[in-house]
Amino acid sequence: MPRRSHPLIHIRSARHGDAGDVAALFGVLGYPCSADEALARMRAVAAEADQALLVAERGGMLCGLLALDAMYYLPLGARTCRITALVVTPAHQGEGIGHELLQAAESWARQAGAVRIEVTSAAHRERAHAFYRGSGYDDRSIRFVKHLGDA
């Protein structure tokens, strides 16, 4: 698992004891859940060899979260990586934490053998779009979603 250090920011793998903070971060992202639900999600990710859940810590407090999924992508004929969640607490936005998380994501993706990395973002998240563009990510496609259940 990649571990990055910054004088004020530490990126590390999520631990079971982080479940309450992870739940709060999911809420910031728009996917509220309890600490128990967050722990179940964390365990599901940990059980998958091609997934990772990293957190950003500053001053002993969690202030960011990043989830990744690597897979073989048939149209490309190679492995690719998708950022499935990226969030920084509003109080810590603009402090470089998102960039540190993206660097950790790109490092993890390379180690997983991915030849590219992608992220999706809700249409209304214009600040996030500017952040991704400023970090070297291009707009390349439109995503269509059809819900098949309650999630």
C-alpha cells in the first residue's frame, strides 16, 4: 500500500478504528452511513485484492478519503484504475490534501499495473471538475447510470 508523507499530511491505508471518521467522510461525499456500515464497506474493500481505501491524516485527524479499484479493461486491452471515491473535509479543502490523495492514487494504480486512471464526478460538482482538470485529468466521456436496486 502506498504511504506518502508530507510535513502536515500523512496518507495511509484505512484501519478498522477509522470507521467513524470514514462514515463522516462518506456523508460529506453525499453517501451518509453509520460507523458500522462504514466498517462493513471497509471490510468489503479489504477483501478485494484489486481495491484500496486510503485516508489522509493531518494533526492526528482524518480529513480525506480515497477509494480505488483496478481492473482489466477489455476495450483498452490493459489494466485500468478507477477512483471510486475522493473527498476532503470542507474545513481542509484547498490545503493540498486532494493533490496528495491523487498522487497516492496514481502511485497505487501504477503498482497495480494500470496504464491509466479515471475518476467520475457528479455533474453539479463544478469545483471538483476544476480540481481534476487542474490535476491533469481530461473530460473524455459521459457516464450513464441505471439503478438496479436500492443502493
